[in-house]
Amino acid sequence: MISVIVCTYNRDKYIYECLSRLAANRSTEQWELLLIDNNSTDSTASECHRFEQDCHPINYRYITEERQGLSYARNRGMQEAKGEWYIFLDDDAFVQPDYIQTLAEYISSMPDMHAFGGRIIPFYEAGSAPKWLCKWNRSWLSAIDKGDNVCLFNGTEYPIGANMGFKADMAHKCGIFNTTLGRTGKNLIGGEEKDYFNRLKALGANIYYLPALTVEHCIPPSRTTYEYISRLGAGIGSSEKLRTLDIGKSAYAKRLASEAVKWAGTICLAAIYTLQCRTECAKSLILFRAQVSKHLIEG
């Protein structure tokens, strides 16, 4: 059985559509849908209950996690899940009608797969992509597209939480998400996914990119501003400090050294985009790196 886990916090605008798209899936594979409500204060709960009343009969459970934070919500989902695979989708991500069946076929045909990340296509509510978007910052919008071929996530690459999953037995070996990392309320501290997939890789897990497993991820105008880039960089810098110090002082020192390398790359890219008259791209890259560095040092 496949366990699909959707963690949510104050997303009443999207959650009904998110769940309905999942319920529209028809598959020969047995699966369950778990909604983990992380103390939403808007109409999320009522939207979830409306879905429960309206949807075609599926194996659906609504669960409240009172400990605030995405990592707590994800851990609760794994605790409640009954499947052999744990699948995580964002509450503002919409699956295709064949998502479950496609996933089941991948699982059946790839016995060496321990974890995966799928393709994530951004849907811009403003009607178009921000002018600062380029090849090097697509991940800021939780977008990923590694092409049309199945391949491994190698090196420092790892899946994005809007569309990812792993085998339950690997999760039991790897443990839970680090609750000192991950978003809590409106803060943008992350790092819990990177930390988890690094631990999976250390266990020898094969983590595949599955291009046919696609979701559409909603991007509101608020996520296309420079203010958002600044907050995101600050959150990543803080989370990287927490994550590496948790490993040890040497890991933190290596991360500081790698930041210098990242600055060299950022300056080169910014110069190229400036010469190409794409100053928005240059500005975004410098702003993001400055915020990461500041909070990596200051916390």
C-alpha cells in the first residue's frame, strides 16, 4: 500500500483542490490519504471536512498535529501511515489524474529504488514567471525539472518536498525528520529535507528522479518579490547553521568555506547576467547569497 501524506498550515485557499485532485486518481494500487493539520487558524479544517463529505469514497484520514512545525507534521504522518511507501505532497501542489498509478508502475518496475523526487511545475498565479527567474534559482520556487529521463539524484542533489517519497523500511532505518529544522508557522527555515536525504544517502539509498510523476505547484505573487527572496535566504542561512552545527564544528567550518566558493560563483553569474541586461537575475542572486551568508554566520 502507498501512504500519501499532505501536511498543511493555513492553506484554506488550496487544500480542497489539492485533496480533490488526489481523490480523482484511479489506480489498481491500494493507497491511503493522510491530511496532517498543523494547528491551522483559518478555514483549513472546514475545507478538509467539506472534502471528506464531497469526495468519492477513498481511504482518507484527517489528523491534527499540535506541535508546531513542518517536521513535526511530517513525523506524525509517518507515525500514522500504514503503507510500504511514504509520499509527501505540499498542500498547494496539484497532482495529475494518473499520479498514483504512475507511481505504482515506477515502484513495480524499479526494485532498487529506495526514494524518489518527481517533476514540479510552477503555476504562477500572477500569470507569468518573475523577471528574476533563471536556471540557478528555480529551486527557490520549489520547482524541479531534470529532463525526461529517469536518473539518480547524485552528489549534493536531492528531491524537493512538494513531490517526494521513500520506502517505509528506509524511513525506519533513517529515523524521523529533524524537528530543529523545517518551517514553523510563517518562518522560512528549511534544511530538514536536505538533512533527511543526506542521511538516506549515507545508508546507501538509491534516490531517483521520476519525470512522469508530475505535480503543479501554485506560486502566489507574494513568492515572486525581492522581500520573499530576502526572507528565504535568511531562512536557509539559519537552517544551514543549525544543520551543520548539529553534525559538528568541522561540518560547520566546511560549510563556511563552501559559502566562499558559492560567492565566487554568484559574482560571476551576476556579472554575466548584468552584461546580458538581465539585472533582475543578477540582483536576486546577490540578494539571496548575502542573506544566506549573513544568517549562516549570525544564525
